[in-house]
Amino acid sequence: MKRSVLSQPSLEKIEPSFGHSFTLRKFEELSPNNLPFWHFHPELEIVYIKHGSGKRHIGNHISYYNGGDLIFLGPNLPHFGFTDRLSGSNSEIVVQMKEDFLGKDFFLLPEMQAIGQLFDRSRAGLSFYGTTREEAGARLESLFYMTQFEKLVEFINILQLLASSREYTTLNATGVTLVVSGQEADRIDHVYKYVREHFTEQIMLEDIASQTNMTVPSFCRYFKKVTGKTFTEFVNEFRIVHACKLLNEEKFSITEVCFESGFNNFSHFNRLFKLKTGHSPNKYRKNLEKVVYEEFYLG
């Protein structure tokens, strides 16, 4: 019997508190971020994670980060949480604002042109690194100790810093943005949740198609249209990102990582891993170890 689809990405309603034009929140271990795990909102969002590691799943993009992150998301870009509920990190700062939070035409002013372009780039999802992440992160933390006026001025300075930086990666490189309402959003949300729960197992196209009440050909066409990838490509990418996480956070051997990530063929795993990351699993792990060593012993 086919299973009915009930879940959908949650629309997060965001309202700044009285006297503020944008929301600023810090989630800590004693006050965890309880946002819906797969959600979207019309507001732009900046997420700063000072330390720790996790998976990014933004639109049709999946990747792994290590050593913290600074993410800028445009409006209505569906995403999951970026930490394993603060795994390896004790805080997460989230800023959310509407594109016109300072007025309809404010960011059309010549002086605001760079920030306006930043807002446009954010529609694909951005991840900042290097000194930009460190400086912007420190400034975001300082906002909690400022007056309302000082906070607004400093936030504009932060946006200008991000707008002028070249230390960023565009995450949703294909430019495909998921539909976030109606039946398609409902279906894709269910598919993602199913993959997250079963990616270590063999997932047959017949099984996933039945989860969405579709035939296999219809599901394949639908998934490629919505995500820009075949379902097999998506599952393998999800497994590779999980393998990256295991290579960094666990003491598994490369062979164990292969099978723990859902692959049943070691040579196939090696080939896909290098295709996705540019390195063999062994070299990827050594590069991570080198970064950790330099950060803690030479930094």
C-alpha cells in the first residue's frame, strides 16, 4: 500500500522584537536552536558557527564544513540546520532580516550598491571563510553588547564587509532553487527525510517512488526537474558528504567509512569521493589533520 505524504518544509514566521528592524539571536547548549529542521522563510539569514563541524543542506546543495562556518542565505531558500544540534560548538548566532528592512529603496542608493549585490548573490547560498569569517563573526558577537542604534550601524558595516569580500563560496552552484510551496515542496521534503533515514541502505527507485505516490519514470523526471540532479546522484552525494564527516570526526578506517556511508563497493566509493572532493579519502583525511595541526599548534 502506498504511503501518503504528510510532511512539508515549515514556513518560519519571523518578527523582529519591538524597536528592532532585524532579529538577532544566539543559541547555546543551555538554549538550543529548536527551529524546524527543514524550513524556509522570506527573510535573508546569516548563521555564524564559531567552532564545530556539520553538514550543509541548502536547496539542492549538500556539503560538509569543519572548523566553523559563516553562511548567508537568500529568501525562500529551504535548508536544514547547519550543526548536529551544536555538536562540537557551544553557540550559533542567527541574524534574519527582510530585504527591505531599512526601507524599500534604501539598498538602491549608490552607497549601498555592493550590499544590494550581496543580497542577490545570497539567493544561491554563500559560505564565507578566512579572515572574513573571523572578523564578521567577532563583529556579530559584539552586537549583543550595543545600543539599538550602534547595533544597526555595526550590522550595516558587517554587510559591507561581506559584500566586499572575495573569501566566499557559492553553495548552490547550479542555480536551482527548490519550489517551496504546494505539492512539490511536500514531496521533496518527504524524499529528503527518507534519504536521511535510509542512506546507509540500498534505496531502490521503486521504493522511493512509492513514497511519493508516483511511478518510477514520473519520479525520476520530477526529481531531476526540481533538484537538477538524478536521484542516484543525490543519494551518492549525500553519502560522500557523510563520509567526509566520518573521516574528520571518527577513527574509522577508510574501508569502514566506505561501508558506514552506504557504499558496498570500495573502488566505486573511491572514484565518487575523488570526483566530489578532488582528493582520495586518504588524502582528504590527511589534509584535514594538517589543517587542525596548523590551527592549534602553529596558529
